[in-house]
Amino acid sequence: MCGVFGYWSRNRAPLADAALDAMAQKLVHRGPDDQGIWHQPQRGVGIGNRRLSIIDIGGGHQPFVSDDAQIAVVQNGEIFNFVELANDLRAQGVQLKTGSDTEVILRLYEREGISFVSKLNGMFAIAIDDAREDALYLVRDRVGVKPLYLLDDGQCMLFASEIKSILPVAQLNRVRSAIDLVAIHHYLTFNYIPAPWTIYENIKHVMPGTWMKFTRQPGAMGVQTQRWWSLADQREQDFSFGDWSEQFIAMLDDATRIRLRADVPFGAFLSGGVDSSTIVGLMARHVTRPVKTFCIGFEDPHYDESTFALQAAQRFGCDHTMEVAELNMLDAWPKVLHHLDQPHGDASFMPTLRVSELAAKHVKVVLTGDGGDELFAGYDKYAAFFARADAQTLPDAAFQRQYFESISLFSPAAKLALYQPKLRDQLAGIDSFEQAAQPWFDQSQHFDRVNQALYLDMQLLLSGNNLVKPDRMGMAVSIEARTPFLDYRMMEFAFRSRGVTKLSAEGDKKHWFKKAAVPLIGQTLAHRKKQMFTVPVGDWFKGASYPWLKETLQKSDLLDHVFDRSGIDLMLESHRSGAANHTRELRALAALALWAGGAGV
């Protein structure tokens, strides 16, 4: 786990070494152990890495450079099948000098070119400088576990694992990073800013499952973008439960096994839910010492899962660490937003930071259950929507639009009603459904409707919010989060499985998953009621934290610029009085105000 950064100048204008070092310093939390920079000022290219040393502690210094000094590679992440890939290379006569997965990337690229990326099983953001082609490649993993941002002004392209690494150099180059009002418009729909948008007009994501190639040609001609993997390539199949269960457990077991490869202490986040309990149960099969597990508890039983976590830990003989945390975590919100670089309205980032801080005292790597809900229909929203009598009979366009509306934070009309009149006219024609959701629905027409809904969340919610959470909150305290459910083999298997295996006709979520997990984790943990890992922000906003919330919203210059104050005041008062529940809306607005007020970059 690391942070990557660098630049590519089309006119070969070099950045100062000090500018590259400044980019690196903004990523020290992602890689506190080491720093390496490959700078070719005569060519106008530089790539760098801040390293969190996990694999081959002594030999894994980045960048890795080819013997002829024509190719340099840096990466953020881990290639979990690097052992098998290294063995294949050795069988072909390739001499490997280290035990690092990054050297495997270099040697594969030397032999196969950019097509090598399809062999990687991992989470990664990779930069490759190839002087033979006089080109720079940026590569992002299949589903966007690892972040990668870029700013391209037509002359110079800057890239980094976090936005905060790009902004200072952009400002030195007199490139203005204006707030993107369209991104805010989408944020009010999704509760996060969906890729490729960011809060800044000229900073975008490298999209998941995509590589980009930068050459010297001017403008758009100098950028080639290729999607190298798509979940939509899968086709649904019929399985018996026995065959499905056997494949599911075997595949998840191997995904867990290869994610235990580390030369540093590792553990797991354990909530006692079906996802994390299953991962910990599989971990226990492959280790000789007790698995180190971590959870936080709360005194309020409505939010406390620690008894279930303890039950799972005892079942698998874990070395379990639990701490009771203060329920009101609003003091942590500015720190959360600083590490996010953008507004996110999800309150669960706060307890995720807290459990990351706990784990960081003991380990450098944790495995998590992230991805299980999106792959196997674990959220209540799926059961609620598909309980509708017309969910399967609506025309396609109506189904897509109505599902999208069911997961939206603000409706289009509610957004427009909040805006200042001038912005209302400017944003009235921008449809978040058409811009951000429709393209994913278009790709998934061959799936059944449950899988269409899950596919949308895999592309938007997962990469836009739910994977940002373990990455940024773990990196805030310099620990690596690994996600076995998001092994590409598991993702492809999940989308070969029909929706009825995930959400039964009776509304049973994770239907076959839970049945398959019973022999491993037991009936109680497999079938316990799902409890969201969050904190009661809505209650705080009605009581002791109401003055704080009101002041936060009223003193925001950005909110004053974008919104009509009367609409926000009305939401505040109706929420406080109990006339309406505006928790999620007020939470999103507060996150935007806090970010703009300095909690962000």
C-alpha cells in the first residue's frame, strides 16, 4: 500500500524536483516508510511513490526501473497473485532480483506490454514511464479499490493517489481548480460525488478497469483511454445450490488465502456480520496463530455490534481487541473530510476511522468484508424496492428511473428548489440519472433486474463511496485494507449468479450466501439481522449538536453561494421539531460546509 504521484509534460517542460517532493509530502500518511522518485526532466516526466512497506520490506523500494533504464514503474496497492506470476516468469527464464510484486509488474510489462494488466489479481493504481514509446501509462484496478486522480490542462498532466497531492503543484503552475457545480448537483443525488467527477472542475478520476496512455500529441489526440475489464461481460447461469455453494466457498477461501501474503502483522475488522465473520472464519483456516481481530463498541445497544463480534472471535479462536468508543464522533468529522479531499455525506466514515486507529496500534494490514453487500444484495434498500408488486413488470426505462429515484438523496425538484435562482437556471437541464446512472444501466441490460440494481451500485456506490471508506480511513493511520470479496473471480462469479440467488422472492437478502456460510459461521451469525455500521447523527442534530449544525450551515460561504438559505433553514427546523426526518440531507449539507470551510484539502 502506497501513494503514487507524478507528471507528464507534452512540451517536455520539466517540473522542479521540489515540486515532485511537495507532491510526495502530501502522501506521507499513505506511505510513511520510504520515498522514491524517477525524474526525467529532459523528457518532462516524473513518477514517484510513498511506500508503506508490506511485501519484501528490504527489496521493494520503488520505482522499479528496467535494466536498460527505459522503463520505470510505481504502484499503489498489492498484486495478490504475484507469487504465481513470478514463478511463471522464472519458468520463462526471467531473472527476478527481489521478492516484490512491483518488480513482477515491471517484468510482465517488459515482455507483454500493457496487455499484462489482465493477469493481475489485486488492488492497484500503476504508473509506467516507457521511454521507448515516449509515453506514460496510468492503470487502475478493475473495480477502483485504489484511487487515482488526474489534472490535465492540455500542456501538463498531474496525477496522484489523492487530490491533495495535485493541488499545490497545480497552483504553482497557475492552474486554477474551481469548484464544480455540476459535481455538487450530482453529490446531492448520491450523497457522494460519482466518478469521473470530483469537487474540482479540472480534476477527474482514472476510471476503474481502465488504462490511459499519454503521448506528446496535442490535446485529446495525446490521450488514449482503454477499458481493459468490465463486469458487464458476464452472463447469468443456472446453478444448483450445492454447486453454487461449493464454488462460492472455494473461491472466497482462495481470495482470502492470497490476501494473507504479507511480511508484516495482519488482522481483520470484525463486526460479527455475515461478511466479516465469513472472512475471519476463512482466515483462520490458513494461519497458525490466532487471527487478530478488531472492533469498536458503543454503550447504546442500537448501534453496538460488539457482542456478535465477540461471538465470532470466540468461534474462531481469535486474538480479539474491542474498545468502547464515544458515540458522538462529530469532532472527528473534519479529520475524515481532510483525508477524503471531497465532501461525503456518509457518517460511517467516522467509526471506520476509529476502528482503523485501533487496529493501527497492532497491525499494518487488515482484511475486511467490503463488497459483500453490493455483490449479494445485502442492503435493505434492495428488499424494499423489489417488494413492490411492479418491480419486475415495469417497462425497462421506468424500472431504471424508479430504482434510481429510490436510492436518490434529493429528488431533482428538491435540488432545484434549494438552489439560488441563477444556479437553478444553470443546473436545471442537468439530469443526474442520464449523466451518472443511465450509462451503467445501458451496459447491464442483459442482467435480470436485481443484478442490474447491483451492477449500478458496483459502479457508483462501491467505487464512489464504500471503497473510499476503508482506503482513506485506513491510509489516514497508515494501514492497508484488503477486500477478498472484490477478488475479480468472486465478482465475476457473483454476476454469473442470478438475482434470485441473492434476493429471494420472499425478500431474504444474501439468500444463498447465508445458507452457504452456515457450516462455517453458524446459524446465529449467518442469519442475524443486518445492522448498519454507523452513528445516530440524526438524533444529535435534534439535540445537543443542533447549535453546532446550525452554525456550520449558516457560516458557509459555499452554501451561501449555491443555496437559497430559506430552504436549508426550513429543513433544520422541521428536523429539529420532528415534523420530518432530514438526517441524510442535513448530513450531506454539513459535510459540504465542513469541507469548504477548510476540513478538505
